[in-house]
Amino acid sequence: MDFTVNAKSYPAPAKLNLFLHVVGRRPDGYHLLQSVFRFLDYGDRLHFKLRQDGRVTRTTDLPGVPQEKDLVVRAARLLQEATGCTLGVDIAVEKHLPMGGGLGGGSSDAATVLLALNRLWHLALPRVELQRLGLQLGADVPVFVFGESAFAEGVGELLQPVSLPPAWYVVIVPAVAVATAEIFAAPELTRDTTSIKMCDLSTAQLRNDLQAVVCARYPEVATCLNWLEQFGNARMTGSGACVFAEFATQHEAHQALARKPAKWQGFVAQGLDRHPLRDYAD
Ligand SMILES: C[C@@](CO)(OP(=O)(O)O)[C@H](O)COP(=O)(O)OP(=O)(O)OC[C@H]1O[C@@H](n2ccc(N)nc2=O)[C@H](O)[C@@H]1O
Ligand SMILES: Nc1ncnc2c1ncn2[C@@H]1O[C@H](COP(=O)(O)OP(=O)(O)O)[C@@H](O)[C@H]1O
């Protein structure tokens, strides 16, 4: 996949939640989480054409997502409101990431808009300000703006960088889309996992607390996980539906993917340490 950055076209990488614990709930109903986020060298690609008339448009179709609701359009408008910027933009989204896959595609698209337009519109907003704006668009947006592998707390806005060993991942994309809100609203979801400290990451028992709920409601996800488990520890990312397993080498990952049943979609990707647009804000 082309992951270069150039003047008009910018990558929006996928994320994995290497684990995801639900440790509580805020008074407004949002869940308090602990997670480690890692970016992948696989994702969407966004193309920008600046406009002088202040209009923000999406020039590509995204089935089920009207332009006004698209996170790329909302991110650009939010940036205009926050800065008074009078420039506009046409945004074309080359979509590769599945929607409702737990790979954070919509959030990553939004973060790429914030980071790219911060430069293209010459706004020079500091990173923390872009993270704050991002949180208004979705709980997953701040980590993409943060731009490094991170231990996340709160609803995903309290971020500390983590150092992770090199790794390749096989990601299987079950043929179902899981709505994040449905899984967080499930009565059977456990919401009381004991909080861990960042220094305990290497010894703690890690899992995805949303996984059991999703597997019970979407058996296809459980089937994919069972198949991946033959290669070691397999886990779901975010609220699903995608599942992944980690490999020490690219070769091993490709060998595993080659054995995938033909009816399933899947890909191999390398874990990144930094977001490709990490340097677009200070
Ligand atoms: C679960 C995670 C893990 O990274 O990823 P995804 O599976 O979406 O990729 C995220 O926390 C998802 O973040 P994001 O996808 O931005 O969620 P949002 O749009 O903010 O929230 C969708 C809905 O899920 C519920 N929600 C979301 C996040 C959270 N910490 N607690 C919640 O209860 C809320 O009902 C909210 O209205
Ligand atoms: N640019 C976008 N790309 C994907 N989804 C978007 C976008 N804008 C808004 N959405 C909405 O966000 C929802 C979550 O999509 P996405 O972030 O890709 O998955 P997930 O949160 O499971 O990782 C979609 O179902 C869609 O309704």
C-alpha cells in the first residue's frame, strides 16, 4: 500500500487496540477504557484540493454516510469554526478500511483532515488543540493526532507514548459491521475490569472486554477468532468486527494469511511506531 505523504495526498492509517479493558463508566454513559493503540501501514488515503470560497465538500461517495455526516467534512468545518479560516477544500476519500471494523477508519480520516489542513491552511494549531478538537468528533480521533503508539485511558483522550517491539499483523475482516454504540450499550458487557498501571503492561492479563459480547452476537467473528488462534494469541480490535494475530516476521504473517479460507477478507500489515503525519503539528 502507498503510504507516502505528498503535497495533495495523505494516508489515514488503521489502528489496532492491542487490548481493550472497560474499567468504568462516566455519568454521561461513556465508558472508561484502558487500551494500547498501534497504527498499521494500511489504511485510507485522502486527496485535498484547496478552495478560496470557503466551501468544504466531499467529492467521493461513501455508501450509508451522507456528506454532512462524514467525519472528514465535519473535521474540516470544525477547524474552520475554531480558527475563523476562510479557505475551503474538496476532499476525495480513497476508502480501503472497512466501516464498523474496529480499525478506526472514520476517526483516522478525521485526524488526517485535521493534521493536513492544519498545514495546508497555514493554521499552526498546536497538537494538543487538534487533539481537543478531535475528541469532539469521536473518542478515537485524539490518538491519531497524538501520532505515536499509546497507552490510552479515559475514553481514549488521556494518552502516554509506549514503545512496542517490531511486529506484523494478520487482520481478518469478518463480513459483518459492528456498531460501536450497540456493544457499549449491551447489558451483558462487563464494565469493572481492574485498572492497571502502564508499568504493569508486560505482566498484566490483557484482553478485549468487548470481544465476548461481539462473539455472542456475531458468530462470524467467533469463527474467525477460532481460526486465527491456531497461530497464537488472536484478539478482536476495538468493538470489532476485525480480529488480528501478531507475528515476529513479515514472512510468518504472509504464510498464515495464505492459509485463510478464500471466502474471508484479510491483509498483512506492519505495526508502525509513528503516524505518517506525526510532524504535521508541534
Ligand atoms: C471501541 C473503540 C476503541 O478504540 O474503537 P472502535 O471499535 O470504534 O474502532 C473506541 O473507544 C470507540 O471510539 P469511537 O468509534 O470514536 O466512538 P464514538 O463515535 O465516540 O462513540 C460511539 C458510541 O459508543 C459509545 N461509547 C463510545 C466510546 C466509549 N468510550 N464509551 C461509549 O460508551 C457511546 O454510546 C457513543 O455514542
Ligand atoms: N469518513 C468516514 N469513514 C468511515 N466511517 C465514517 C466516516 N465518516 C463517518 N463515518 C461513520 O462512522 C462509523 C464508524 O466507522 P469506522 O470509524 O470506520 O469504524 P470503527 O469505529 O468500527 O473503527 C461508520 O459506520 C460511519 O457511519
